[in-house]
Amino acid sequence: MRRETLDDNLTQLQAMLDEMGPLVVTAFRNASDALLNNRRRLAEQVVARDHIIDGHRAAIELLAVETMALHQPMVTPLRSVITALRCSQQLERMGDLARHIAQVVVRAGDGPALPEQAVELFTRYGTLVTALGEKAVTVLGTRNVVLACELESDDDAVDEVHRSVFELMFGPTWGAGVPAAVDAALLARFHERYADHCVRLADHVVYAVTGATPDEIAL
């Protein structure tokens, strides 16, 4: 049997990331759908399938460690291996955050997980974060540095919605009570953190391609 070369392993690592990324985007999209439309069964599916994402992270980690041990890659390929490790960890955390959103929906039972007055904001929140996730996964697959560097500014719109959620909760029109405010704060945090991981994912790709951070690159 032919021994796998370093290039074989790097190709396999990229293929594994390409498979893992869409799973994470789908998990968030479904969690957001479940949250906004009170789809408890869909939320339960997100929770139940999170182990698949975890399994991908474990497989990537194993292959990355084996690649470093067996091939002792030099600088450029080593960056690719390290990036695969870091990106798989970011993707796993993104999957966990989608699961957390889904768990809030499951806990709500037959009732809505969001008060009606928060639905419009979280609809926009979900749309922005889903788009950010899709863009991050595109960056992961294409290694497009220009696209990767756009994510930081794209995240500004997410931060703006995040602030709006808290302005709503602490404003005079909030009538949903304290428990609903606690859930809304948690949900906002999960959305924000997912978006932050999208940005970090893009940062790792920039490092793999250039050896620099987005802040160090003049585009």
C-alpha cells in the first residue's frame, strides 16, 4: 500500500473542512428557523446532530497530529496543518452555539422561545449571522484572502443588532418580563459568539495563506 504523502494529507484535511463547514452553517440556519417559527422538532434535530460536527473535529484533529508527527512539515504546509486544527475547533464551537440556541427552543416546550416584540430583531440577527457563516465557509473552501478580510467589517452589522436587542430589553417598551429577558440575552450572546467565530475562521485562513493577520495586510 502506498504511504500517504504530505500533499495527500493536506488535501484530505481541506476536504474534511469543506465537509464540516456546511454542517455548521446548516445547524445555525435550522436553529434560527426553529427559534423564529417555534419549530421544536427541528430544534431537537439540531441538538441530536451536534455529535456529527464533534466527530468531524475529532477526525481532523487526529489527521493533523498524525501529519505533523509523520511528515514534520516545513513552514508553509505546517501553517496549513495548524490552520486545519484551529478551524475545526472554531467550527465545533459554532456548532455548539447553534445547539445552545436550539436547546432554548426545546426548553420553551410548546410556547414561543421569543416574545413577539423581539422576533423582528432576531429575524435580522439570524439573517446576518447565517450570511456571515456562509461567507466564512466560502473563505475556508476558496482561501480567498480578500473575502476573508471583509468579514471583520461585515461583523459590524451583527454588533449593531446585538446592541439593539439590549436596548429593547432595557427600554420602556419591554413587557415580556425577566425570564424572557434572560433568554433573549442568552440568545443574543449565542448569535454574537457564532459571528465572532466566523471572523476568527477567516483570520485563520488569512494566516494559512499569508503567514500574517488581516490587520497586517494592506489590500
